[in-house]
Amino acid sequence: MTETFTPPTRFAVPGRIAVSNRAAALWQTATLTEIRRETPRASTFRFAVPAWAGHLPGQHLMLRLTADDGYTAQRHYSIASAPDDDGHVELTLDHVDGGEVSGWFHTRAEPGDEVQVRGPLSGFFAWPGDRPALLIGAGSGVVPLMSMVRHHRARGLDVPLRLLVSARGPEELIYAREYGAETLPVYTRSAPEGVPVGRLAAHHLASLLAEEPEGGWEAYVCGSNAFAEHASRLLVRAGQPVDRIRIERFG
Amino acid sequence: MNVTRGFTGRPRAHRPGLPPGQYDAGDDWPVLSAEVTPDLAPADWTFRVDGLVAAPRTWDWDEAHALPESAYEGDIHCVTSWSKFGVRFAGVSLDAFLAAVRPDAAATHAVAYAHTGYTTNLPLADLTGGRAWIVWEYDDKPLAAEHGGPARLLVPHLYFWKSAKWIAGLRLLDHDEPGFWEQNGYHGRGNPWEEQRYAGD
């Protein structure tokens, strides 16, 4: 049993789950089985990974592409699919300008192509479905949060779950057709008729934090660094404890 | 080798300083902290070294700045695969702090901890010999809060999660204890040249 030093400072957010180091160390072949367009800039890529060890919502994996001269490029990607997807995982990737890996996915990839993955990785942003979850994401930052929403739905969980998702406009809202009563979209540039346009703000959080469930919310924030800074400051100002805010920033 | 059909990748610019599996982030400096960026003023910042030392001590901002200035110019490497070339940090060598507290001969490891409670573990040998710093300037300007300001640990020869932001202290130990990411599956040492990303690498 390893000891764990506890610092004499206010503690950061503890990990949620024990992580399998064996699964994380092993590269596996993932075979692309399906590509679904989500928005003009984002598509979902479904893979068969027969020996996938399983994951929890919120975890990510590392993906590697190899050129014929042996050159490799690897990136971390959040897993979009819920855990109960028998040997399959789904990733939703933005087409990044000049993106070496996302560019291949959006311009070359076809069903049947093989890539390498390792994971699942990191237990910090994982949500096992236990605590009430307040999910706040922007752009493709909604991807790991959607895994939580899908898990919540697939298992019929009673624990409260709310999703605030920020997008520039309705056409850029990833998974738009899948959201239900748990989700409030926030549109920053253009919105459907009758829906206000504006940035995520204190009033979006106020009612959710006011209806605080037993045990309090566990907040999960995912998006660009600028969005994560903005959303986490709003949460702190609204009274959400610092040690109940988990942040995953793109990088 | 598992070649990916149709993947060519970036032009193979020869970069001798680029560890395996890394790419050059250019002017970008991604922020990846997992916790809320703290609102920490220099006047409230302190740095303590204790544990297996003869004279545990806490420095405040002015006391730390009274130590001899030391700068790092070189590269940094993040486990998420980006590297950043030619960065310049200024602060004080960790050797200067350690000389003041006099580590016991039995001390072999340290846990670095942040004012947010973030922790990371390091062999003491990675923190000595002019290879680690407490820094408060980046490119001759105060280090931004999202990058760990007012002051962070800098251990540039290891993956950057070892360079704890908002550094609050070091506890010296006679054994290794996993820190925040290390408990979450990351490698104990994190040497980018050996691609020690995750436990088991």
C-alpha cells in the first residue's frame, strides 16, 4: 500500500477512481467502423477495439497515427461514448486548422482504417455515476460530458445531472438532437428564434446551484482554457466549493 | 509497425531537441491545470521546505527574491505531446533553498505541493545540481496566474506536470509517494526522452 502525502494547503480535487495501469500501458488496434457528421466542423468516429478494458464517462485515451517512414503523431482525445458499448469507443473530433491528426480524420479516414489507441487514461475527470453532476462545456468540450449524459440515460440513474453547453450557434451545437430536459444550450453568436444570445453567465448557474442536491454538485468543466477560466470563476463566485470543480482544458 | 493508411504527417523538420512522440507547439503555450486557477497575490505567496532537513524554513516573496537570481533558457515538454522551444524563466535555483535547509543524508525523494493542494513527486536528484528552479518571471515579465504565477516549480528536464504551479512547498522524504497525476496513472518520474508518460512506460 502506497502512502499518500497530504499537503498542508487546501486540497485540490482528489481523483475519482483507481486507474488500471496495465490498460494504459498497452497500445491496441482500433478499427474505424463509422463516421457521423455532427456539425460543419466536427464529426464522430466510431471504432471497434475488441480488447477495450472499458472506461468511465469523462476518461480519455491516447491515439497514434503512423506514417510509412515510421513517423508517429499522438494526441489525447476524450471518449464520447458511454461505457456500455461492448468493444467500441467513439470520439468526436473538431477539424483543427492545420491539425495533423484531426486533419487526417476529417479528410482521409474511412471505415476500415486502423489506428492505435491506449487507455482509458486518468481518473481525475471520471464520473462513475455516483455524485450529482453539474456539467459545463463549450464547443467540443462537451464530448466527455456527453459520455456522462449518455451513461446517466443508459443506466436510468436517479442521481441529478445537468448540462450547460455553450456553442456559437445552433448549427455548431454538437449532439444537438440528443439533448433532453437535462440540458441547457447557451448560444454566443446566434440562437434560434426567441432564445437569447450571450455568453455563459452567473444567471445560468444561479438556479442550478440554488437547487443544490443532497451531497452537493460535483462540477465538471471542459473547453478551451479561456472558457474553463470563465466558467470556473463563475462557479466559485456562485458558491461552488473549489475542491468540487474538475477542469479539463484543451491543449 | 502499424502504418495508418494515407497518413503522412507534418514535414520532418529535424529538431534535435524534440523528445520522441512530441511536436513543436510554436508560440502556443497550452494551459492544462485540472483545478481552478487560484487568486494568489505575491504578498500571500510562501514557499516552505521541510521533512527530512536539518532546518525547515518558510520564505515569503521578499525573502525568496533576496536569494541569488538564476534563469533557465531552453525547452519544456508536456505529456500531452507538445514541446515549447526557447523559453526563458527567471527565479532562484532550488539549490539555494535546499542549501539553507540542509537535507538529511536519508532524504531521497520529495513531494512538491501547490497552494491549491496539487502534488507531484520527484526524486531529490532531479531537484538538485542546477536542474530545478522556483520561477516568477517568464520572458522578463511576471509569470501569469494561469501558468502558475506568482511562482511555480520548474523542472524542465521532466514532463511539465512535475513543474508544480503555484508552488507552496517541498517535503523531503526517504521514500517515494505518488502525487496527484501519479495517483491518476501517470509515470513516477516522467522523463520525456524515455517517453515515461504513464505508469508502466
